[in-house]
Amino acid sequence: MTGYGISHGCVSVINGIVTGTGAVIGIALETFAEYSEMGIEQAVYIVGEDTDDNLARICVRRTLEALRINPSVPYMLTIKSEIPPSRGLKSSSSVCNAIIRAVLDEHHESMETMDIIKLGVECAKEAKVTITGSFDDACGCELDGFIMTENYRNEIVRHEPFPVKDVVICVPDYVKKGVPREAYELRAPQMEEIKEVCRTDILKAMTMNGRLIADIVGEPSDLIDAAMESGALAAGISGTGPAIAIICDPGTGEWMAEKLGCNCIVTRTR
């Protein structure tokens, strides 16, 4: 028997590090996990990426413990993702959700969706791959539409459908930079203004947030400017970068990617 799990990605509207309030829009990129209890060791294979497997092992252990199953059982776990890691595209949250679902599937067990999300948040905290727990990211990878959360309370404060749009993601060939948390928190007054804008205009807030985070982490805003000048509905750094997410009208994503000329992934909202 093999258990299978799937989760998705999301892009930032409001970065949760600055004030603890985060907001995201779900996108259609997927992460796949396959889990089988077999062999004589605990083996983890991450297809196409030379990345640390500590988070994956924590997710398996914590899920087995939640099911009251011996976490030392031998297993084989394979992970394949369409989401580039360490670029601000919520790959860690997506991996957590997919692995938890695969382990549950192997044991013919189920959890409420919010319990899966919260377990993934705890795994990410233990692995130290998140500052706030990334509850917003975990929700965005598991749920669809637009989601706003209070990350320190693990609470969804707004969840609503989002129209189907093309999403162009410009993916640099380098990973995110380490920036002290204090650098984000110093910009809280500006983020409060963005949160207010988000009440009535999600796309405008996304662009404002993306520009603010670009300034904090020292990324240029040239691509954001170029996308907006070319007719994008919104554009900005996702997460802490360096990837830039661009929302545009359905059917225009490929044109936008060609126009910008960067290394792009074209997907859609969900």
C-alpha cells in the first residue's frame, strides 16, 4: 500500500512577518508526496532538488505520533514539487500538507483540514523554516481563494473566492536572503496602511506589499514596474522573495512572461 498526498502553492498579498497578519491567494502549482512503510530504513527522496530533508522527516514523525503509531517504522517517502524552493512561493507549507496527507492515506486515516494545516505549522516551526509559523501560507496551500489570517492566533479572519486569473511567477536563479526580523517589524506603520487598502482592493494591496518587501530585502523593483506598465493587475515580491508574482487577466499570462523575459512559471489562481 502507498499513501498519496497533494497540496498546492500560494502567493503573498500581505507578508505576515511585519505585523502578524498575513494574506495570500491560492495558485494551481502542486506538490506531490508518496509514502510507503517498507524496507529497513527511513528514506526520503526529493525529486529534482538537492535540499535538506529534515522538514519532511519531521512531518512524517509528527503525523505518525498524532496517529499513535511508532514513529521509528521504516518507510520510503518521495516528494515532487512544481514549486521552486526558497523563493517565497510557500514550498515548505505545501510540502508539509502533502506529506501529512500521504501518511494519513497510507493508514486509511483522515483529519479535518484545519487540523492538517495546524499540524503542518507545528512541523515548520520545529524545523525552523518559518518565523511566524506561516499559518497564512499553510492555509493558502490547502484552501483556495483569498485568505487573510492572524498568524499568532492561527485564526482565519477572512476567506473568500478569488476570480480565476493567470499568474506569472518570475523565478530568479538565486534563493532568498536572510534579513533580520526587526527590519520587517520597523515597517509596521506602512503595513497597517496596506492592510487597510486590502479591505476593499486586494490587488492594489498585493502590489503595495510587494514593493514594500522588495525594499526591505533589497530586491530591485524593475520587474514589478515593468509588469504593471504592461497591464498586470498586481505584481510584487511573494513571501520574502526573491520570486515576483504577477496577476493578470486570463489568457494573457504567456504573453506577459514573454514580454518580461525572465525565467517564468505561468499558472493560475484557484
